[in-house]
Amino acid sequence: MEDFAAEIKGLKNSTKKVIGCFPLYPPLELFHSMGLTPVVLWGMPDPEGQLAESDQHVQNYACSVGRNITQLVLSDLSDTLDGLFMYNACDTLRNLPEILTWGLEEKGKAIPVFKMHLPASNPGDGFGRDYLDKRISMLIQELEMAYDVTFSEKPFLESTELYRKMRLLTRELEKKAQKAQIPFDLFINITQEQHTASVEDQIRLLEHHLNEQYSSDVPDSASPVMVSGITPPSPELLKLFSGAGLRIVVDDIAAMHRSNAYIPEASGSPGDYYSDFFQNHFPCTTLLHQQHSRFDVIMKLIEETSVRGFIFIGTKFCEHEYFEIPSLERAIKEKGIHFLALETSVGDTDNINAMRTRIEAFSELLAN
Amino acid sequence: MSKFQKTRAGINLSKMMKANYMQQAEDVKQGKFAVWVGIIVPIEILRGFDIVIGVPENYSAMSSAKGLSREQCEKAEAMGYSMDLCSYARIDIGNNLGPEPDTAIPPLPKPDLLISNNSNCTLLLKWFDVYRHEYNIPHYILDIPFGYEAQKKQDTQYICDQFHDMIATLESMTGQKFNISKVEEAMDNSYEALKHWKRFLRAGESKPAGITAFDSFVQMAPYINMRGTKDLVDHFKILADETEERQRSGIFPMPDESFRLLWDNIAPWHQLRKMSARLAGLKANIVCGTYTNCLGNSEGSADIYPYNGSSPIEFLARIQNFPICAYGLDLRYKVLKELIERYQIDGVVFASNRSCKVYSIMQMDQERKLRDELGIPCVSIDVDHADVRKYNDANAFVRIEALLENIEASRKN
Ligand code: SF4
Ligand code: SF4
């Protein structure tokens, strides 16, 4: 978590204000176009399990993502961030903006906290679209007032072009990872690094890796699997997968494929852009208007990539993920694909040994 | 609690709930269209159609109160539903999708349509979505913006738009014409019923209190699934009249009440009798609960939102944030402060409920602020509102007794 915080502190060296955003799909392009630097506070590893500050505010039955955000904002980043942005996703995050506001106030610190309601009715159509437009306009006004900046269409168009480029490059790198032309664990690290980098640096980072020649040390004979979950598998878990003879060829991870699979066209109109962005977003358990299409999309990915196994990496206490698992498991098994459910928390290394046997047994099942 | 079994209101409650269930089952048998709704879905609007309305959350609470939660949760867990999911959902899923449905409380008649609402929590949408998969029926989602502050005009409009869309959906699915006069009548009934409900709750303000919060937990059940009916008005009138009569005659549930407490969270359904008896032994009365107080209020208020009879749809949109889970820390603090003063509360019990994150995640800050700013003693105890396996009586009472000692000590000072 310290590295993560250090990266964000590094961004402060520029004159731009830094806005910490959560959860995963905030309107980054909008912040960027208004001269701000957005960072996504997500999946920060916490190898030491140091959550002393968070434990004063959030019970231990909240997911590790929420607890880590609280810890990060109230400790390592309490002097760094110039603002926070949050949109609604789950019940754990619902109260977090005010918990963080109160927590910062207790420390004598006050920063603007922006909250946006993302319609759980369809944000791309009808009243959902109208409502999304209004909330985006409200956000623009709030940002203008808080930071003495102004919105205009031209810089917004340029920002959407930049983000489009970044997503296209991420997809390109993802395809290389799927073909084992770059190790999947390196690809995961890069996507993690992207959270704390400006979009310009992300583009440089991606171009650099696309130009490098990598070879994967996972043998071709390894069984192809798909991984799914909110956060990517930890380095320890990745080692277990490759050690057991499993090769990740495609992911349905919220912070990875779900974030980049749909790339909206650049636009000068925030209303048009975000209604397209959310309506056509790759279905995520946290985007409530999309529940009906999630299974179909996953089945399509399974068919396209010919995986033999599906590994669900559950973030402990994440209800959004856990509700769909029994039905999803059944649907996947009906396709003749093997299914394994693991449960973990961000930075959790304690349970690795317990998972080893299950992963090895799963791999044997696939090999046979 | 047990006292209410012998009261007119207690007898009427059982009779009315049973009759309502039987009628629904019969109506479904006769081929009536059935809808399952989340508890905050404005069923007054659905009264504009001739349909059957089932409320799974109510069903789960009743199952837990009847001691059936363990078995039903285990059925859901055996199907792969994590033990960390809300126990209401596990009970309901266990009974509906598990191997054998319960005979003590038969499952609700199967629905043709699901209507969920993310006002109290977003988890409910995911829970209902399980049935969308399993029963292959449509799931209509009502999206209610969370209340960090008073509901804005644009939010009310957005909710109204959804209500109209829901009406159109129901018209096309049922083939019925929506009847607004039935909704007006239902809204009048609900508002009348709420006024009696508030009169009943006010009995808790006197010293000693005329009720315990446990009475209100039990009696709120019909508000959830019988809103809009004349039966509900009549029932709450009996309840409030009888409670006032008992007060006038000097009958109090805890005449030697020495500690007046406030309960923050959903009722511990599996503990109603045991907990109220044990508290009585300690002369501690929970006189008010945030859970039962919020019915019909606007966000952040301890009182019902006034209805002038002119536009039921807009009114129902305006009060969609009434459940205390549907608004944030600042507004919740405002209500807690108001209730503490109104009910002359000595101490607050925060029930930290693993099953209901939306109610619980924020209590630590709330507790600190109440202690710092109002100097009121508070305690946090671990409770699961419906899964008895996640509750430890001894641990809870060690902490409650410490709270009472703390109150004693602060009185001496
Ligand atoms: S992991 Fe799940 S519970 Fe945690 S913040 Fe994300 S969506 Fe919410
Ligand atoms: S999480 Fe809480 S509000 Fe949601 S259904 Fe469960 S008990 Fe009700």
C-alpha cells in the first residue's frame, strides 16, 4: 500500500490537482479534460495487513477493497489528495464518502468529496439517460466551483481521444497476454500500475511494453483457464496457477477485461459519451443495469477462447459477486467447463497454502 | 411482546396476516398475476391493479421469528450461497429453491414478475436477480438515488418517471388498465395508518414507556405487505387506541423501567422473546428503534412526511428514501439526535449486523460522534437479524450490562 501511495504522491509534483476515485468506472476523461489528475483507488495491495486506521471506521466484515480505500485515504494519503469522487455501486461503498469526510475532518482536514448517482435503470436510454445527463452536469458545476476550472467540449474531446488510445493499447497488450506473448502476471502488474498513473504515462507505459519482446515461461501444454472476480489474482496465486500447470488465457476481472473490453468513440459531449460508456460497458456485477446480459457475455468468451476451466476468485464479503456464483457455476458446468471457486482478500497471503491443494486437484481434473 | 399476544391488537395481527396469506394463495390458484416486491416498493401504486403482492423480506423475518432460520439458511448454503450473504436472502432462497419447502411457513406463491428497489440496499437487486435466472421471469428494477442530503427535485422526477414506466410494464404484462383512483384510495389508507402508527410509537415517549421497541418490531409486519388497505388502518387504530388505553389505566410493559435505550438496526427476530425478557430483568427498556421509527418519514426526519392528498405518485416518489438505510451519516445523525431527545434516551445499542452492511457500516463513526457531541453512552453488539447461528447471547449481554453500568456511572457524576 505504501508503494501505491508513493505513486500517487509522485503525481502531486505537477501543478494539477489529484482526485482519488472509486469504484472502478469513474468519469476519468471528464476530470482530465478539466485539468485534474484522476487516480483510481482500487485493489491496493496490503501485504502487511495494516488496517489500524480503517478499523476505527469500518467493521471487519466489509470487503478488503473498501477497508483498504479507507486506510489509504485516512492515513497514507490524508495530506495528498485534493478531492475524492465516488459513484454508487454496492452497499459497502455507499457510506464511504461520508465516513471518509468525517474521518478527514477528525484530522482537521477537509477536501471536496463528489458523489454521483449512476442510474441502475438503463443509463443509455430514456429517463436513465436524462438522469445521467443531469448528474454529469451537476458534477461539472461542482468541479468548476471547487477548483476554479471550466469545462469545454474541445478539451473533453481530446481527453476522450487519449483515453480511447490508452484502452486500445491495453486491449492490444491483453491480446498478447492471451497468446502468451507476454506473461499474464506481467500484464496484470501493468494494469495495476495504470491505476496510479496519468493517462499520458499509461500510454507511454503500454507502448513500452508493446515494443518489448517477452516470452512466457508457461508451457503450451498448460491447461487454458479463464479467471473471474473483482480484483486480479495476487502474485502468490498466480505462482500457484502456473506451478499447477494452468495458463490464464482470458479474464473477467473487474479491474482488467471488464474495464477495457468496451471502448467508446471519442466525443465532445459528456452526456453522449458516458451514456455510451455505461450502456455498452462490458457487463460487471457492480453495474446493476446490466445483470441480464452477464452470463451470455461470459459464455461467449468461454466459447471464443476454448478454455477448459473457469476460476472464480471471490473477494470475501463481496455480495455483488457471490449472489450470481451458484447459477453461473451451474451454467458453466452445463457447457462441460470445469469450475473452481476460491475466496480471497486483497493482500491475503495466509490462505495460499490451503488453496494449493485445490488448485492442483483442479488442474489434474482439466488435464484428464 | 408476550403481552401483545393477549391484546386485541396481538390477536388481530395474527388473524389478519394469516387471512392475507390464505387469500393470496387462493388468488394465485385462481390464476391472478403475482408480483414479488422489495419492502420499499410503493405497493400503493400496485393497488391500481388486481394482482397478488408478495414480499420476501417479510417472509424471511417471519421465518426467523418462528425459529426456522437455521434450517433455511443451511439449505441456501448447501446450494452454494455464501454464509456472508444477507440472512434474509439466504432464508428466502433456501426455502424457495432448496430441496423441500417449509411446511410451517409455506413459501410465497410463485411470481410472474419481480420488482426490486435499491432504496434500502443494492443487495436486494442481486437477490431478486437469482429468481430472474431460476424462474426465467422479468425483473424490474426501481433505482432510488441514495440520500446524502434531502431528495432533490430531479431525483423525485426521476423516480416518478420510473413509477410511470413500471405502471406501463404492468399494464402490458397483466393486460389490465391501471386504476389511479384505487391508488388514491390506497394512499389515503396508508397515510391514515401511518398516523395511527406514530400515535402508537409515541407511547414510548412517556416514563415509564407505554411500549417496548419489541412491540413495534412485531407490529410493523403488516405495514410491509398490507400498505394501502383498510385492514391496515383498522389494525393500527386498534393498536394505538389500545396502547393509549393501557397507558391511561397505568399498565406498562416495564413499570420499574430504570434504563431507556435506543436500538439501531433491524430487529433481532430470533431473539425477540429472550432478549426482551432478559432486558426486563435488568430494568432496561428499549423504548425506540430507528428501524420502526422511519416508516413514512422523509430522509433525515423523525416525523412522517405530510401528504396533502393531491398527487400520490409524486408523494410516494418523495418518500422513497424513508428507510434509514437509504440515507447517509449526516442525516442519520440528525434523526438519532432527535430520537434521543424525544424519547429521553439514556444509552444507545448499535447492533452491528454482518448481514446488513448497509445499516451497519457507518455505526462506528455514528457512535463516536454521539458520544463526543451528546455525551451519551453507547455500545456496539454483534447481531445477525435473522441468522441465529451468528448471534451470541452471552457476548451481547456482557456488553449491554457494561452499557448499563456506564449509564449508572454517568448518572452519579
Ligand atoms: S469488492 Fe464488492 S463489496 Fe467490495 S467494494 Fe467492490 S463491489 Fe463492493
Ligand atoms: S442487506 Fe439489509 S436492507 Fe438489504 S435485504 Fe438484507 S437486511 Fe434488508
